Amino acid sequence: MFYKESKNLLNQKEIKFIKNNILETNFPWYYHQAATTKECPVYTHTLIHRYNINKEKPVINSNVFSFFEKIVLRFCKKHSIKIKAFTRATLNSISFNKMKKGVAHVDHDFKHKVIMVYLNNTDGETIIYNKKFDNKNTLILSNKLKILKTIKPELYKTMCWDGSYYHTATYPKDNNRRVVFVATFI
């Protein structure tokens, strides 16, 4: 499976921006009852909405996109990853949930990569399963999937993986919330 990570990619100016803007109380977060299903609520700040890559062009929804775009491009250059176009970009904030983890999903029904940055100290892991997208269901409502990789959260860790693998997040137990930047690209 394709997987790359960097632990010290962000510089002090970027860290300061995240602390003083993204994690600040006045940053605009929008509630969505269902990240994947109604049992998985999330607060988001959408940077680029999902769109039909065969018919549409990406529309930037937030001026914060350019900040994260620079980080993504630097990561991709460091790891020799080609990027043609962003297909989605968002900030996600989740809190404790009795489900313990979200629903296994893929972000799109086409080949793509996922890049994620942990933006706060949290205990909410990212789980990548050994099953790839079956060209039918973007969600799998089963607890029988085998875990391929568990990504431990580390402040400002940046990672990228093959988006055709089903994945999910675990909800934080010991911390208030799990805040991440997530983008997909082709």
C-alpha cells in the first residue's frame, strides 16, 4: 500500500497560524449531522467542495485553502508525489462519540490520494483497512474489516495514502476534539 508521512513538515509560522486562527474560538465551523452516516456528526470548514472531476472545476470555498495548499505541495515535492488537481479539501473537528469510531469509507468513487495533517494534540487515530474500493459502495457498514494500518495522532504529522483503501477515524476519548486538515487529489 502507498503510504508516506512527515513529522516535521510545518514551520513555526504555519504552526502559529494554526494555533491563532484555525484552533481559535472565532474560527467558523459548520455542523454536519452526517460525515458518513447520521451516527457520525462532524464540524467542518470546507475549503474545496467535492465535485464531478469529469464535468466541473474545483471551486475554492475558503481563503484558508491557499495556506494548506502550500503545505500539500511541499509534502508532495518532498516525497516525489505528482498532483494534478485537488478533488476535495476540508478541516474536520470531531468529539467523543459512543460509536468509538466512524464508518469505513472512501472519499470518492475514482482513484485518488488522501492527505491529512493532525492540527491538535488528540487521541483520535486514523485506521486504514485492507479492503480497497469495490466500485460499488463508498461506505462499508461492517465491523469485520481487517486493519491494514493504524496511524497514531502526532501534532502536525502529515500523511498521505492511496485513497482507494477504506478508512475511518476513531473518536477522541481523552481529549475534547480531533482536528484535522484533509484533502484528496488526483
